Amino acid sequence: MENKSIEVLVNENFVYAKVLDYFGVEYYKSKNKTLQEVCDEHKINKNQLIEIMEGAEKQSAFESSELKEYPARLIIGFLKHTHELFIKDRLPFILKQINAIEAPLDKELIHDLKMVLPLFVDDFIHHIYEEEDRLFSYIQDLECFVTGKIAPAKMINKIESFSIQEFALHHGDSDDEMKGIRGITSEYQTENIEDIQLKVVFKELQAFDQELSKHAHIENNILFPKALMLEKEAKQKLSHTFSQN
């Protein structure tokens, strides 16, 4: 690996670009240098870098079905962690790469991406915070109430002012947030792209799109059904509590 050029390595696996960036290497400026030369130039421990690169390459895929047996609070914890990775890792790296492209082969494409991506990120972050503040908070309150950790009086207004079903219907409208970017990038096709940086951007966008689909699947097919059951149970518990008074 140490004798291969940076361009060859990144073409072999786009995740190497982010690892190099983490070590302070602008891979697109060092694309003609070998990994050994880059390590010498930046005083990087070669063995440590290779170990991290190989670890990123072999990262195992998470099976969402594993979450089905978990309580809602743990599913929410997993989703919040994923949100944080999206906001603090995946999207900032993509934006950084787009903004750093100076002489693209397709100026119109880069212009469109530079216009659309920041708007998408802003909308996406707003969507995430709304989801956490409203939906996740409500589901956690439902679970606490069902398990006896919240008094009935504190749940009445919450249940009357929120509906899992209505939120789920609205949520479904925004599931395919990447549709526009898919169109701009022609479904992330890189066959005719020579610029290594633009290739990385496309591959990162494609990976993010796939992660977003898995994320939506967990919310729609695992979290929402559990939340609806909790809501039903909470309403029954409230009805039983006040019928006895």
C-alpha cells in the first residue's frame, strides 16, 4: 500500500480520502505522491495510517433487523448517534470537498452542487432537530409513562397535542430528500469523471444516500410501529386511570 500513489488508493476505495483528510493530507493535492512520500512529508506514522485505512475499509455493515427487539429508548439512542455522525462527520466532509474544488471539468455541475448542497444540509439539520425535539422526546415520554416513571396528569396534554400517525405521514413526505442531488449527479455516475476530488464527492454522496435510506427504514419500520404501540398502551392506561377516579 505504501508504494501506491494516493490517486490509485483513493480510486480503489473512496473512504481512504476521509482518512487522509483526518490526518491533515489534502489527498487531491498529493494524488501523484505515494503513501510513503505523504507520510514522510507530513510526519505521519505509516503503520498507524495504514491500520486505520484498512479498518475503515473492513467496517462491517450494521443490520437494522438487530434493533427490532430493542426498546424504543435504545432505538432512539442509535438514531441520535447516527444523526450526530451525519451532521458532524459525513456532511461537513462532503461540503469541504465541494468548496475546495477550484478548476472543475464541469463548472455548471460544480456550481449546482455548491448551490444545492448547503441548502440541503440546512434543511436536513432542521428536520433532524425537529424530529429529536418533537418525535423522539414524545416517544421517550410515552415509554416513561407506560413504565410508571411519569404521572398521568403530565401525559394528558402531550397525548392530546401529538399524534405518532400524523407525524409518520408527514415524515414519509420527506424520506427521499436526496432526489434532487441524485438528479444533478446522474445517480452518482463516476465513469466519465477524471477529477479524483469530484469522484470522492460523488462516492460520499452515494454512501450518504444509502445510509439515509437505511436510517429511514429503521424509523418507518421499527421505531414508528413501536411508538404506535406505546401510544396505544399509554392511552389505554390513561383511560383506565381516569375511569377509576
